[in-house]
Amino acid sequence: MIDSSLHNAIERLIDKLERTGMLKHLELSDEDIADSIWLALQMGTIETQPQEGKKTEPKEHPTIEIEESGLEPVTETQPKVSVITEDSRDKISEKSPVKGLPFQTPAAPALLNVLELGRALRPLMRKVPSLAREVLDDEATVNQIAEQDIWLPVTKPEPERWLDLELVVEESSSAFIWRETVNELQQVFETQGAFRNVRVWSLLSSNSKSLKLVRRHNSGKPRQRQHSHRELIHPNQRGVVILVSDCTSKVWQNATIHHWLKAWSEKSPTTVLQLFPEYLWNSTQLGAGRKLFGTAITPGVANPRLLLENLPAWIPIDWKNALVLPVMLPEAELLKNWCRVVSGASNARIPIFLFDLAFVRDQSKSQPEQPESKKELSATTRVRQFQATTSITAQRLAGMMAAAPVNLSVVNLIRKTLLPEATPVHVAEVYMGGLLALTDSNAQEQIYEFLPGVRQELNQAMGRNETTAVLDAISRYIAEKIDRPIRSFRALLTLLPQYEEEDREKILPFAQVAVEVLANLGGEYAEFAREVAQNILPVIVPPIVSPGEVTAEPQISIDTFDVAFIEVEETVTFEFDVVRLEKRRSKLLRLFRNRWVIKKQRRRVTGIVEDLGDEIKLELVEIPAGKFLMGSPEDELEHTSSESPQHEVNVSAFLMGRYPITQGQWKAIVNNVPKIQRDLDSNPSRFKGDNQPVETVSWYDAVEFCARLSKYTGRNYRLPSEAEWEYACRAGTTTPFHFGETIITHFANYDGNYTYGQGVKGKYREETTPVGSFKVANAFGLYDMHGNVYEWCEDDWHDNYEDAPDDGSVWRSGNQDATKTTKVIRGASWINNPRWCRSASRVIYYPDDLIDYIGFRVLRIPPQDF
């Protein structure tokens, strides 16, 4: 008969293995468990002699009285952040003249129908047998064994997506206008899973008659190496080409691009994704072709095999010199129709342009040079022509742009605050409407300015109320960035002499344009402009013109400046309690030799709050730069060799989540941001609750979440490195826990049946708890760094700290095969002995492990200092 106590112990062991998922994960059989228990019994208990200098713990822990002291006053200053303080660095600020607003305004979403566009790609999502990869054919293998007694695997081609996409982006002079639209389109094509592979290319033209094809970087920038356009032709007829263009550049005018399009279209489905709406197509170079409609009855046919409708039979077509080119818009219905035509649905039809290449070439040769007289058009004539050929929204946008410096930040601000109906199409109408002249360019955008006299014409044509509304909106935006309680342009410009020099330089570009605009409005605005001009000389202010008086247009000089953008983000102050456990001797009772005193202190730190939508917030705190000793000393209780050698690490500043990522935050991102690399389960956790930490997520899942969070917020999020995690956890302490020498279940969620050092036993909750529920944090304002859930780190596992980086960076193993690496988790969880909760404790896990006590928190990299 087995001893009842041993029987109970075995039952508890198996129960814990089942609850933690280890039984299933390790695929342990009854025999495996029995062998492991037998081996453990044979090994017995190892008795070690206490070593000199080593701490020995009493076999029986005395009863410990826990006493809470009064609260210390709120600390106003930043807490000490590291044991070894960092030397301050001298920063040299370089001032340079700024043209336009010195603040970047994020662009409004260019595509409002992203989900519909993704669904429109479904007709292309069929699968075909792979020509290169094979998988096990279970049924055929079983039949072969049963019928022929041949025990060999039978394979079959692995199913894979049917088509590869070659996405070509024309980088013309107007490309900066469409940048957000193109980036969002690229995201849709890459993440919806409709294509086997997606390659993105940039089409460049160094001059009007030569083209270059280079790969496009994820950031949207072209790379350097040039490729042949024939690389986009798929001999297996499993590729499609989509050219994203507004069809207005010179390579369209002189038929240079048509030859590449013909080469692609004769081998595979090729289309132009036109960025202008259909009513403007004839105003672009598509007007050189004949608009038809077409369909297909066979999947994946090349363009010449499309069935053309409404093509007059009496028109002779030289098909050798003809280009058949489908055209679509970034609209769900047209995209879906094109996908159905490519998939061979005969009841779908799409717009097609038929080009006679000989005619296009002859037309480009015979086209006369732009006459000089056209360049000398008066400002009044230019504005009238613009108003006669553009949409009402574009006309209003031009009038509002004339009230401010010309750049995309101003345009974005106007679209967000005053003209939400304006789209990138309306922006393109203004930039390409003959009112602006290119003055300079940089890596971000082309620099334009209104032609002489045009700003004045637009100011006078625009209502004063709309013009002053633009001035007020920009003034409020600037005032917010320089932390001034100002609501109007009058206040901003009147107080200009009182600002510090740094703030004056930020306001000056706007003030110079505002003076010109106000002078154009005349009356009291012109008088105010003359007063302001005295504070921003040298500025030429147009004189006040009497009614009926004719004056010559002033000479406008053009200068070139470097542009510096300052990103200002609203910060918040978080208040929290910091707890330290201190051991004191009792003078009153000899029986209770020691007692733990809880010392609380109120602290404040600075942080930010990210809005994730659906009233879900992500709170982050600023972790200052500093140095610390990473690892644990050899005489620390429960020290392991993986925590050695201790080494000094210099950590840069970053922001870190106040809490582990919650299930509510997880759902907000997973449900609203499309896949980047892998699909995510929106509700993976075992213990449910929106404020519970998310768990049962792999390292790959956590990395995907960070990528989606970065995409959603426009910020750079990732998992912390091991060094960053431990630095943040310690928050300037050198003890095993940031609480002190021990830990208690009053302040952390772990298995309270066990103690650390001279701590006391407590509660074993057997599940996760809502984040921050213990109401205490470390000196950085971080909650739940000990217990609740383990937290993934970015690093690969290393057995110790030999040759570890000393700059806090992520430590990779160098193994290129991600499936063969192991990762690090930190902080311990609700199921663990408190020894694993120590700040220095580290544990190895496989990156694809899904366990109900592993979660993560995020780190955000602050913007670079210049």
C-alpha cells in the first residue's frame, strides 16, 4: 500500500501539472510521471554545509508581526533611479531658420473603407497545389499501408495561394500628396492574405524618358539597387501587376511607361490603380485612350485576352501596337469587380482603356512646348481657371491654404479641424491646379509656394470669417505646442515680443504669412498687420491700397531653409504608493524577535496615455536613463548561475506600460488593426476579465501585438529587453524584490503557501488578479512587476551573462532560424514560489508556448534627440 501522504502529494502534483498545462505541453504519460517521481525519490534530499559568508535560513520561521507605518508626504521630485547615477550630458542646440510650421500634424486617414477593401480581395483567395512544397497525405498513406502493406509516407502538393502580387508605386513629383493613401493600400494588400507573396516596387524616372525600378522599403522610401522590369513577369502565369499612379507625370505624356505596361500586360493581369476619381480621368493621361468595359471567362488571363465590350467594329485595331489596360479606384466595389474578372467570373465587368501606342507616341512628339505666354498668366486669370475646373471642396481648401504657410502639416490641420470633407484628391487638385510653384524639395515632401499675387487673390475671394478661422485654428495649435493658453491669432501675434526666443522662432514663420494675409484682407486687419510687422522685421508688408488704386505686384524672393519638426506630446502625472518592507527587532516581546514594518510613501511620476479606442486606455510611465547592476550576487538566497556574473548596464530612457497588457487592451488592438505577420485570437486567456492581464499568448503573439500597436498609434512599441525589464523592475533597488528583502501576498499575486527568507505565508489565489489591484507600485510607478503573470522579454535565452551587452539592448543568440531559439520570461506569476518573483530571476521558455501564467507588458521607444 502506498503511504497516504505520498499518495496525496502525487495527486497534488498531477493536478498542478494539469492546471498549468504542462501535462499536455510535455505530453507526459503515466509511465513518464512514475519514472520522474521514482528518480526524485532516489535522489533524496541533499544536505549542504553552510558556507562561510553564505546566509543560512532558520528551519522554522518565527511568527512575524506586520505593522504598517504612517504615510510619508508626497514626493514632488523624480525618484532616484539607479544605484550608480548617470553623468549628465552636455547638449548643444543648433538653431536653423524654419520655413512653414515647425510642428508636424499627423495626416487624417486616407482610406475610410479599409475593411471593405480587404473583403473585396476575397475572390482571389482560392488555393492551388504548390509546385515546390509538399505535405503528408494522411488518407493516401493509410490506404497504402492497408492495401499494399507499404509503410512509407505518401505526400501531396501543399495548398497555397494562387497569385503573387507585384505592387508598383509610381514615385512622381506628386507622390508626396498620395503617400498616406499608398501606404494604407500597401498595408491592405500585404495583410489580407489574398496573395502568396507581395513584392512592392518604386517606379522612378530620373528624366522624362528613362525609368528605374527599385524595391520599395517598408517605410515607403525607394531603395538603391535597380531591377529589370521583366522581373515582374511570372512565367508560370501566377502573378498580377498593380501600378499605383495618378497618370499625370511626363512618363505618361511621352509614352515611356506604356512599353513596360505592355510587356507586363501581355503575360499576366495588369491594372492601374488610379488615385484620381473617375470624373477626373479624362483630365489625366488616361484621356489619350478609349474607355471601354471588359470581362473574362477564364481565370488569370493576360490583358489582351480580355473580352472587350462596346468596341466599335468599324475601328481598325493594330493589336501589336495596342495596350489594353484595366483601371480601378481604391474603392471596394471596383476592386471587387477587378478581382472577380481576374478569377474568371463572367458576370463582372471593369473599366478598360485601349491605347494606340503609335498614336500616343506621335501625339507626344507633335505636342508643342508650353508657350511662354502661359507662364505669364496673371494671378487673377490663374485663380479663375482654377475655380472653373476644380471641385467646390478643392476651391475652399485652396482659400484656406492661402491663409497660412504652404505645407502638408497645415493642410492636415485644416482637413482635421475646418474641412473634414477634404480628401487627398482635393489636396492634389490644389497642388496641381496651377496656383503653386515648386520651390524646393526634401526627403519628406516637395516644397511649394503660391505664385506671385495668387495668395492675395484667394484671400480677397475667400470670406473673411473663413480666413480668420484658419488663422485662429493654426494659432490655437501653435499655442498648444508651446504651452500657452491662447485661443486667437490676435492674442498670439500681439504677445509675440513677450515670448522667449525659442518660442518666437516657432511662431515667426506663421506670423510672417499672417501679416501678408491680414494686409490682403484690408481695413482693420491691415492696420493690425502693420503693427505686428514691426515685431517681425524684415518683412515686406503690402501697403494699404485705396479703392480703385492699381499697384504693381511686389517682387517675391525665394529662399531655402532647413525644416525642423518638434513633436510635443501631452503628458500626465500619475500618483501612486511605494511600499518598502523593513525588518525591525521588537523590544516589547522577546517571543517575537523580528517583525516586518510596511513603510508607504506617496510618489508622483510623469507619463502619457494612449487612446486605443472604445474607451480603452494604455498608460505608460517615463523610465529615465541610468546605470544599474544586472543580475544577483552569489550570496542572494535562491541565486542561480544564470543570474551571474553581475555586470553594470547603461540603460537609455524609455516608456513602459504601468501594468501588464490587459485583455481589454488586447481586444481593442486585435479587433481593430489588421494582421501584420500572424493572426491573433481576440480572447485567448483562461481567466476572463477586461482588466485581467492577457495570458496564454506566445512570444510571437506578443511581438505581433506590438507591431499592430505601433501601426495603430504611429509610435514604436516592442517588448522590453531583459536589461530594460530588470532595470525597470528594480527602480533603483538592490534587494531581491523592489519591496525589500522579502515579499508578502498583501502586495503581489504568487503561491502564498511558500515563503522567501524570513517572510510569512499568505494567500494562494490560484488565478490572475486585475492589474494594479494591490494598489502599490515600485519607485518608477510600475505595478505587478512581481507575480500575477510572467512577462515575455525580447531577448533570446543565454545560460548566463558572459559577454552580455552593457547598453541595455536586446541580446540575440545569432540563430537565424527563429523556430530554434528560446526566449526569456521575467517576474513570475500567480502559480509560482516567491523565489521566482525576484527581480533577478529569469526563466527559459519556447517562443510558441501558450500557458495561462505568461503575459507581457510593452515598451515604447521615445523619439530621437537631434
